[in-house]
Amino acid sequence: MSILVNKDSKVIFQGFTGQHATFHAQEAIRMGTQVVGGVTPGKGGQTHIDRPVFDTVKDAVEQTGADVSVVFVPPAFTADAVMEAIDGGIKVIVVITDGVPVQDMVRVKRYLIGHDAIIVGPNTAGVITPQACKVGIMPAHIYVPGRIGVVSRSGTLNYEAVEQMSELGLGISTSISIGGDPVNGCDFLTLMKQFAEDDETDAVLMIGEIGGSQEVEAATWARDHMDKPLIGFIAGATAPPGRTMGHAGAIISGEDDTAQAKMKRLAELDVHVVQNAAEIGRTVQQSLQREECVA
Amino acid sequence: MNIHEYQTKDLFRHYKIPVPEGRMAHSANKALTAAEQLGGEGWVVKAQIHAGGRGKAGGVLLAKQLDEVREHAEKLIGSHLVTKQTGEQGRMVNRVLVEQMQDIKAEYYLGLVINRANQRITLIASAAGGMDIEEVAAKSPDKVINEVVDPAVGLQDFQCRKVAASIGLSGKQINMAARIMKRLYRCFRDKDALMAEINPLVITGDGQFLALDAKMSFDGNALFRQPEIADQRDFDEEDPKEVEASGHDLNYIALDGSVGCIVNGAGLAMATMDAISLYGGRPANFLDVGGGASPEKIANAFRIVLEDPNVKVLMLNIYAGINRCDWIAEGIVKAVSDLEVNVPIVVRLAGTNLEEGRKILADSGLQYIHADRLSDAAEKSVKALAGGAA
């Protein structure tokens, strides 16, 4: 079934009439995504790229049955837009906006408690289930349908990995970039759990970065609960120390969050660790072959 | 974004967090005047740079006589202070803070951070004040108290009292310390801080609390609504090239290798640097051009990277999603015609409008090394490096 989004997802864009939102809504429609409308406060009742514009998410949900939203509003208004989507009953909220204040996201995460919604982002390339639903800014043509789940922090490194896999004939069930911000909507673990239960995903590729401990938490869970190969890469082995965002978190956890330390931990947790980003595709292929031999 | 100690203490005064009387001075004479105005029987002259570790590096000097204040200030102002956070080149000291010497009975640590693990503001306190808190946390984690703040209600009084008692305070001190914690939290929240630290928070001979040192950093993404914080940015404390790059909306960090890198996206940029190093080269920089890069932006990226005399090869790795390869190619052509480029250029383009981009490069007659893949690009960059050296 893929995860988060599929061909039945009904998508709205918040900040619909802006330039970027318009372009990416058109791209999404071209790939077959059901874009059912959008929200731009003050422009309700108008039509934009042949779809209705609403003043509020509540109106949009009531009149179109939307369950997914892509947020393109400027950073100062992003937190409000995301909470409006949560309140309006949207189930998957993809926040493309870059530059959202961290404390705004702290409040949004608090507001999310008790609501049945998943936030992806901010500062994300978004989510794509190839040939079914694209809610993001990624180049759709490189995403071929298949059975590998991908979750990354970075957008462009996600494209890089996916292209390497496509060249080897490995397609994607769903691919998600969770974004590089220190406080983000959903983490690796949340998505790992969804991939573990997805019948259309045979293996999971996790592309992390220096800072924090989300990758290790997800891998720890996967070792104990997921019966699918997990391939992992951590970017930033050559990043200079002291320039990362992970500093504050590391004080509290006391954990080492360099790329080398994280890759070592992942290897100990039975993850197929990729040392070189240019070898991601091949490592995924080899890990699948190895698992077949074992089976 | 960071601000100086004297600026943080001004902010603290506004929030009624007790700090020592002090004056900032740009010269030895002004430092002397400051000490005279402050009065008292002893003074502390503190170098004002953004890096920590000043005390151990000789950046905090005590004076018993007024003459010594002048001597210390003279010694510090204009010098390069090397601390464990500055790197070996050190930081130029442009100003000092002169404060009255305090009679210290006890030292504590108090801090607030946004904790990545639980994604909430967390209060940190310890009885091991005046020490490196990361070292304390690593060696004896039980000496570091963490209290998580619920964003819906904010830091509560009972939490502050609990923390105060946990670090060994008693009696009236508990409420006094709790008030400081509450005020620090209010300041942190109001000003969109990412980190606030009082190390040490001291109790003086007459039983008063004082924030002897003060450090805060703020969220660069929130500066649009914190104009009075943004105004306090000191560009002298930042790498001039990084400042210039950020003016062009480029994220640049200088490193010490010889392969200049221009990449889109922070993750791909880091992975590209890692790949260069796996093939035996060393990256000269981190540079993320971001999304929607115009030809001008690419040309600026070229200029900034090539200003580094260590750069012997320039490598572009662009995986265009929201970017466009044709714009990137136009930028490359523009940069090469505007600048004197004496190093080999390796170009790897992929994604949106790839064919248009390649055509622009081919039609321009530009000399460059073509790469199809990341591995290619990294390998060819390192090879070009060897070729250039021979």
C-alpha cells in the first residue's frame, strides 16, 4: 500500500496561489496526484489552475474531502498554517517552507499531541509514492515504482540515492525527506514503523546526517521489530566539529553524534552501512541479494 | 546568531536577572575610566569575543589596582585570543568588559537549550558551576539536572524550585534561584533563543545571586521578528567570506583542503565532501547554493570558492529538483567569462532541465571535465588534483 500517501490521497496546497505552490501543484497533477484545491486566506471562492481556492483548511476539507496538505506559506506564518491543517483534520501535512523559527516548531509539536496527524518537514523536499502521489518539490521522473522505502533528512541526497537505485532497476514504494531542521515534524523512527508494516516495501534505506540520535533510535527499533533489510548512510564524515546543530542535544544525551560514531552504532545494530554516498544503490542491491541467500 | 557577554548582560538587566555592575570599553583609557566609575577594591577585565574558554586562555584578568586595569585592557585589546573554541588563529579582541570583582561563596551552572532529543526547551542546572558543562555531563551525568518545559504552559515555579533543591540550594535561596530560572526562561522564549547559559551563577558574600558570566545564542530563522537582537550582530566575529556568502544567500564554510565544492542541498554537499575524502582528496569548503539558484548566484559561488588560494580543483555537483540545470550552466559560463579561472572544473549535473544545461555548456566551448555520477565527479576531481600538482 505504500506509506503516508497513495493514488487515493486527496491533496490541497496551503499558500496555493503563490508562484512555487502553483508550479509544484501543476507538477503533482502531471504525475497523477489528486490535487483537489488549495487554501489562500482572502481568495476563497476563486479558481486557480482549474481548482477551487478556499479561505480556510476547514472549508477545503469539508468540500473536497482532502486528507493531505502541502504547506508553501512563508516562514512567519508556517506554524499557524500547520496548526490550521491539524485542526482541520488533515492527516499528512508536508511542510516545504525553509526557515521556520525553531520555537514555532516546538509549539506546533505540542499542539500535535492528541491529534491523529503526521507532519513531514519543515524544510523538506516532501513525500512521493511514484506514479501515484507527489507532495513535494522532487523531480518526479527519477522515482520509479518499486519495493524500496526511502527516508532521508536531505532532499538532494535522496535524489542522488534514488537515481543510483533506478539505474540498477530498483524502484521505490514511498520516499520521504524529513528535513534538516533540529525540531522537525516526524522522525526516522515514526516512518520506520510504517515501512515495517507496509506490504509493498521489502527493504528500507535510511539516509541520515551528523547531529542528534534519531537514526540510531530508528535502527535500534528496526533490529528488534522489523523483518526487512535496513540500509543506512550518514552524511558529514568530513564536516568540521563544533559547526553542527547537534551540540545542544549532545550535552544532554552525552552521546557522540559524529558521522563515524553513528555509522559504527548502525553497523552494530545490523544495518547495512554505506561508507560512500556513491555506493548507496549498489549496497541496497547487495543487501537484497544477501537476504535472499539467507532465506 | 551569537552576541557578546556585555550585550547578554544588558539583556539580563532588562529581565531583572542580577548581573555585576560593569562597563564595556574599546580602549585602555576607557577601561580605566570604567573602573574608576565602578569604584570598589578590585576589578575583572574580560575580553569580549564570541568564543568560550576565555578564562583558561588568559582572556579574563583580575586587577587589584586601577593601573592594572589599564595594563590588562591594553594587553587584551588588539590581541588575538586563542581559546579551545577559536581554532589556532584565535580571535581579535576589539573590546573588554570591566566589572567589579565579586566575593564568591558558591558557584552553580544554569542553562536553557532546545533539546533535540525531546524537541522541547530544557532547563539544565548543576552544582558544578564554573566548569565545562559538557565535561561534567560526560564524566558525572548525575551532577547535571535536566527539567523539560511543556510548551503549552511554560516553565512552572514548582519545576524551578525542584531544580534549585536538586542542586543543593536551601531556605531562601530556593525561591531566589527559582526567580532567576523563570526570568531566564522568559528571556529565552521572548527572544527566540536557541541557548542561554549562566556559568557560573554565583552566591556572593552577602548572600545574593549574580550571573557572573552570560552567554546566549539566537535562532537565525527568527531574526525577522527580533530586530533588536539582529542589530547586535557583530560581523567582526564572523568569517568575512561566510558573511559575504550569506549576503548572497549561500551557505559557505571554509575548510582546509584543496577541492573547492559547489553543491545544492546540505546533505548532498556533506556527502560530496565525504566522497572526495574517500577518493583521497580533501574538500576546501562546504557550499550549499540552496534551491532556485540563479545564474548570478552560481557565479557568486564560483567567486567565493575561488578566492581561497588553496583551491586547486573546482567541483560542481548539482542534483536539480527545485533548481534548474540550464540556470546552473548559465551561471558556470558567466562565472568563467567574468573571472580568471586557472583551475580544472569538474561538472556533474543531474535532474531538472539536464539536457538544456548540457547543451549550454557544450555550446559555450567551455573547458571542463564532465562527470555523470557522484563517484565520477569525486574521482575525477582528485585525479585532476594530482595532474595539476605534477
